[in-house]
Amino acid sequence: MATESNNQNLLLKIFSIILALSIAMNIILFLKRSEVFPGKKDLITENRQLIREVNQFKSELNKYKGISSRIDQVIQDGNLKLEDKEKQITRLRKEKDIQEKNNLLLIQEADSIKELYINMIDSLLIEREAKKVINNRIEALEDIISGLNTKLGYAAMLNADNLKVSPMKVGGGGKKQPTAIAKKVNGIQITFEILPNRVSTPGLKNIYVVFTSPDAKVLFDQRNGAIEFHNPDFKKDAQCSISDAFNYKNEKISLSFQFQPETELRPGLYIAEVFTSENKLGMTTFSLR
């Protein structure tokens, strides 16, 4: 009888140990399944944030849709690459194999894809703008001004040709490159030629450049601020963006000026006008997106 009682006590102890171990294992599994461990939970939260950032990258590319078929193709290729990164990020979370280095590497790769395709779109916009014909209305106005100047006997007035405006950005290695995206512009280059005029008096001539923004405000240079000049069109004092002088010898001369806007430019149509103290030399427009 004593032996049978001892056996029962031994079985009871073994059963108690097995039960305690089972409860402990269930608690550990529950904690893991509930993501109580802060490191893993933080990484999963960060992984979900990466998905949102990739979607923001795609939205930034899609803003340029509809401009041209070539740009649409670039956007499509960029979206496919970003979607591939999105799948990789999602797979890590589903496989429960998230590590901080994986998250960091994937978002760096997605950011590089976005930057590459934004720059490709920028180059296509520049090419597209370069092929545009000068605004017909501006050409008509210049023809009228030229005709009036001749009729009124303003033979001594100077005239300009090949007026070009190039918004610029700082590219790789600090090299300046053309751009058509407003937020990338940190400088504007304007070039033109003063045509020969043997009737005009040689000597120092003042040049005034006026850049007008889409909201009809004059842009000022961050180095010099607002500059006053007498506008020969309006016959009154006005403000200009750049002022400089050159030595005129009755021969053709090429001029180039650099302009650094005080404030960040916004998308829209800009007007560039060039004056001397006597008359307007030329006028053109450029667009930023």
C-alpha cells in the first residue's frame, strides 16, 4: 500500500512540473505573438512608415504626369522600381525578419530611385522648353515697338538680339546646370547681344534687367536687393532686378549677367525685360514647374 501511495505522489509531482512548463511556454508565446518586445514592435512600426514614404515618392513623380509621353514613360518606369521596393519592405514584415539595417537600406534605395527619376524628368522639361517657339504675342509687340521707334526717328537707340534666359541649379560636384523645376532654381543666367549702331554715341551704357514673377512682382537679387531706375517705357522711376554698365564701341557685343533671387521661386510664367536708359532692348518669357 505504501509503495502504491509513493508512486501516486511521484506521478503527481511529474504532472505538476509538466503543467508549470506548459504554462510558462504559453506565456512566452503569447508575449511574442502580442509583440510586447519593444525592439521588434518599433521595427515593425518603422517598416510601416517606410511604406508611407515610398508612396509619397510615387506621388511626387506622378505630379508630372500628362506633360508628354516621354515624361509619362519615365514616371511609369520609376513607379515600377518603387513598387518593387515596397514589396520588399512588406515581405520583411510578413516574414517577421525585420532588422534596422534592412529598413535603412531599403529607404536609401527608394530615395535614390526617386532622385534619379526626378532628375530625368527635369532634363526632359529643359529639352521641351528649349524647343518652344517664342511667344507670338511678345514677337508682335516687339515688332510694333521696333516700327514705332523707326517712325519716331529713334535711329540712335540700341537694339538687342538672341535674348536667352536660363534658370540654373547646382548639380553634382557643384556644377551649375539648367533646370525647369522652380524649387531647384538658385540662379538665373541672362545673355544677349547688343547690335552694332553707328549712329549711337559710343561710351559707357547702363543696362537694366527686370525679372517679373507670375504674381507680377519684380524679383530682387540677394546680393543687391531692390534697385531703382528710370523706366523709359513708363517714363517714371521703377525697380529692376539687375543693373550694370558696359563700354559700347558701335560694334556688336555679347553680354551675360548672373541673377540670384532673394526668395525661392514658385511655378509659373516669368517675364524678363532688358532696358537701357533710353529704351527697351528686348523681352522674353520662361516657365518653371
